[in-house]
Amino acid sequence: MSIIFDTETVIKAGRDAAWIAKHGTREEKSGKFLPPPGWTGHLVTAADVAPKPAKKGRAA
């Protein structure tokens, strides 16, 4: 019985996928990433993920 994937390969692939998910691909970082034709969804921008200002509450 042969082993198709060894543990080092699987761990490296997981790390690479996590890095791409966090930092984005080369195309996404360049700002030239275009959605597929006919896509009518919402493009997420930096303004969408900016932290919201704190609400003023009652003083304790």
C-alpha cells in the first residue's frame, strides 16, 4: 500500500492556504481583481471591514 500524501506535504499545503486566505493572491493584492461576468454580488472593500466607532454609553 502506498501513501499518496505524506504529513509534511499536507501541513505545507494547509499553511499555504491559510497564508493566501489571510493575505490574498497576487491578483487580489494588485487591485485588478475583477469578478466573473454577470456577477451581481457585493465587492468587499477596506471600508466594509473598518472597525466601527465605539458607541457612547452611560457612565458607570
